[in-house]
Amino acid sequence: QMKAIVTQYRPQSASIIVSDPKTGFILGMCNYPSFDPNKYSQSPMENLKNHAISDMMEPGSTFKIVTISGALENKIVTPETVFDCAAPTAIYKGKELSLPKEHDPLGRLNVRDIIAKSSNKGVAQIGILMGEDMLYRYASDYGFGRTTGLGLTGESPGLLLKVKNWDGLTITRMPMGHAIAATPLQIHCAMSVIANNGVLMQPQLIKKVYDDAGNTMLEFKERPRRQVIYPGTASLMRTLMIRTVSADGTAAKAQIPG
């Protein structure tokens, strides 16, 4: 799969992570560019990085799960709550703030459609209703701004600024995954919360250690870190997110049969 991605898109770097969301165990982790472990001293330093845990990026629309699940959890919105996703501005704490641009022109959408259409303006207005403190708390609870504790060298904590360091537009940009930086593994673990009934698991690489005879010498158990959202909220999010990969959603090509 990585070879096909590199051949088609020619990226500067790429990462693939596969894990079991219910246990947190990493089943596979692949990076490009890579190197031959037998000749690592002959490889460029850039190739030796584990991009999945060391590279930081704006999570973008993947972060919208944080904003929307937090708002649903606290009954700030329901799936039927409607927002004007064509509005240029919104009021927050008495100030008129510009709303982010959309990838396509959108009008009035309820929360179901905001998820399906991945509306930036819609999720920004949801973030405004949540407020800075609640939005920050959910971002932190999902694992942003701190290392995952995987145990490999070079892991970055990403960047989640304290509320006191936010600028005037952060409240409208963070809900859509800007004004924050995360590693691929942090994003992966956050999405796993939705799949795992709201529980953030500790990612782990090693499940068992055997001796030469095949006897188990050491076994690592799954390690839940915290309940980020209620199981019911996670279930609702899964249902709502199905439309994102449906024919009228923004990621129809990502739909997996069944």
C-alpha cells in the first residue's frame, strides 16, 4: 500500500498506522522515506525519522470529531441543530469574528450535514458555543498536546496552546483543526476513541515476549487511559460519520464495503 501511495502521489513523507482500537496495540506502522537497517549509517538522517510519531501537522478536518463530540456530549447541540454555513462572521464574547472559508459554498446545515459536508463554518460556530475552556479540555482529553507514551525515541507532543495564549481567531480555527499541531499517531489515537466507545487507550507495540522454546516470558495487558466521551456519544458519532463516506459526503472514496 505504501509503495502504491508513493508511486502515485510522490509525497515528501507518508505514514500508515494500523491498530486495534479496543486494545491500543499497534499492528503495523510504516513510514516513507525508509532505510535499510543493515545500512542505516549510509542513509540520510531524514530517512531515519519515524514520521508517524515525530512529524507535526495541522490535523485539519479529522479534528472535527473533537469539537462535535464535545458539543453533543454536553447537549450544546443535537444532530438536528441548524447553523448558517454561509455566514461570513459570528459573535463571540461581544466581538465579531471572521469565520473560516468553505471548500464549497454551503447554506443552512444541521449538525448531521455539517459532518457529512465537513463544513468549516458550521464547526467553527459549534466551537464558539462550546467556548475556549471546554474546547481546550476536550482537545487535551483526546490526547493532543502530549506524547502518547508509545515509548519510541523522538516522539513529539504536538502543540496545543493554553487558552491564555490563544489569539482572537483561535476559537474559530481550532474547531476545524487549525491553530493546533499533532503527530499522525496522536490523530490516529484520537479517532480510535470514537471506535472504542469513547475510551482512549495507551498505544503499545509489544504484546508478548517469548523465550527460545516459545514460552511466554512477559505479557503486556491493554491499558485504558481515560473515558473521553460517553459510549452513547461515541455510538452517535459513528452513525453520523458514516455519511461522510457516503455518496453525498466529502470522502465517498474512503468508503469500505460492509
